[in-house]
Amino acid sequence: MQRKKIALITGASRGLGREIAIHLAKRQVEIILVARDKQQLHETKNAIAAVGSSAHIFRCDLTQSVERKELVDYVQQNFASLDFVVHNAAVLVSGPLTQISSTAIRESVTTNLIAAMELSRDFFTRLAAAKGVIAFIASTTSHVPMPYNSIYTATKFAIHGFAKTLHYEAQSQGIRVFTTYPPAMYTDMTQGMAKAMKLQPCKFYACGAVAQKIVRAILKRKAHLNFYTPEYVLTILYQFFPRITTKLLEWNRKKFAIAMKENIK
Ligand SMILES: NC(=O)c1ccc[n+]([C@@H]2O[C@H](COP(=O)([O-])OP(=O)(O)OC[C@H]3O[C@@H](n4cnc5c(N)ncnc54)[C@H](OP(=O)(O)O)[C@@H]3O)[C@@H](O)[C@H]2O)c1
């Protein structure tokens, strides 16, 4: 009998991470759910049980190196193999740079970038043994600088660069590196901004549908997944006409400024 595949998903307590966990579980993958909020992690676990699969909870604050080490030890000790690691957890700290605290900058860079880098390194040997997949949830901001989003944009540019470079050494070990750039979804991350910009939730893409496509691509061992949405058009525009696109984004700057105030931490 074929052994059950195992996936570790960070940021699985809500939003896109929860949906990716549920869709992977539907494909008979056993899930290790990672995030800080235990109650929400249990809600994800219950949703997975409802689709007839099983999940394990590991509460971990990814900004804490001690807790990241405990996560790695937990996986080594409790699972014989590891097939997928999905780096999904992230925080969006928005607003003018002068109003963002050093703590918020460090938390963002550690959650969105350093945790993903170090966990990729720490699980690399296990993933190589399973010929597994490391999945990175990037963003349109991996390609297009968004006004008043300098910290988040920096982490997403960096995660794209990290993933695409890691590909070379991972490939030689049989690991597939997957990167995706999801469109705007209505989640806790975007709610404040949506409210400030008076955008209705229906203007956003559904997390479940986005997650389903991501899971399909991961299981097919694809290297990347683009969503052909207006954000994708913006990405192409920025690539070929950076000056015009920057001007367009500058026109929008006031709208962003008002919206981002909602998100300033
Ligand atoms: N929403 C969008 O429109 C959009 C668009 C493109 C890309 N993305 C990307 O998609 C991914 C998911 O975003 P989302 O919209 O689903 O965000 P979300 O609803 O805010 O969820 C973020 C997840 O990250 C976890 N997390 C945050 N800080 C953490 C920490 N220090 N330690 C452990 N877990 C932590 C949260 O769990 P706890 O709070 O329980 O720890 C939560 O499960 C992110 O990488 C985001 O950049 C989102």
C-alpha cells in the first residue's frame, strides 16, 4: 500500500493557508498545521476531519527561532517523511515607512522571509528523501512595488528571488520548488484595506478557488502558477513599461495613503 503523503503548512489557522490545508487533505494528504492561534488551528483541523482526513496541530510563532527549532524537532521525531512544505504565513504591515516600528519591521521580515528560508534549509534533506515540493506563496508585490507597502513588498520580492534561486540546488536533489502569485483575496490580511478603499468583498477572489488551483499545481509538481487577473496585467505592464506603470501607481498614491492608514500597526 502506498504511504500517505505529509504536508506542513505555515499560516494554516485561517485565510489562504486554511483553504490550502483543506484542499490538500481532500487529496488524502496528512497535514501538519502551523500558526499561533490554537483555537483557529483547531477550526482548520475540524474542517479537515469533516472532509474525512486527518491533521496535526503545532502551535508556533515563526518570529521566534526557539519555536522554529521546536517545530523542526517535532517533525523529525514524529514523522518518518515529509513531502510538502508550504510557506504561506505572512503579515502585511502597511503605511508610510516613518510610521512603522522596528518591531513591526523585524516581525514582518522574520515571518515572511527568514522563517521560510530557515525552514526550507532545515527540511531540505527530508524533502530530498521524499522527492518533495517546497511551495512559496509570493504576491503581485513580488514584481510590482506597491505604494505604502515597502516592507511587505520587500519581503515578497525577496521570497520570489529566494525561491527562484533555490530551484537550481533543489532540482539536483529531486525537490521541486513551486512559487505562486495569488490575486487579491478577502482575508484578515486585506479586510482593513478593503474597508478603507470602500471595496466590496465580491471584488476579491475567493480563497477556496485560489487554494484549489494552488493545490492542483503543487500535486502536479509545477514550478509556478500565475493567475491571469488584472494584477497579472499590472505585472506585465510593470515589466515592460516600468516608468508608465510607476506613474499610474503614483496617481493612485492618495487612495493608497488613505487606505493604508487603516492598516498601520
Ligand atoms: N490576501 C491576499 O489578497 C493575498 C494576495 C497575494 C498573496 N497573499 C499571500 O497569501 C498568504 C496568506 O495570506 P492571507 O491573506 O491568508 O493572510 P491571513 O488571513 O492574514 O493569514 C495569515 C496567516 O499567517 C499566520 N501567521 C502570521 N504571523 C505568524 C507568525 N508569527 N507565526 C506563525 N504564523 C503566523 C496567521 O496565523 P496566526 O495569526 O494564528 O499565527 C495566519 O494563519 C500570505 O503569504 C500572503 O502574503 C495574500
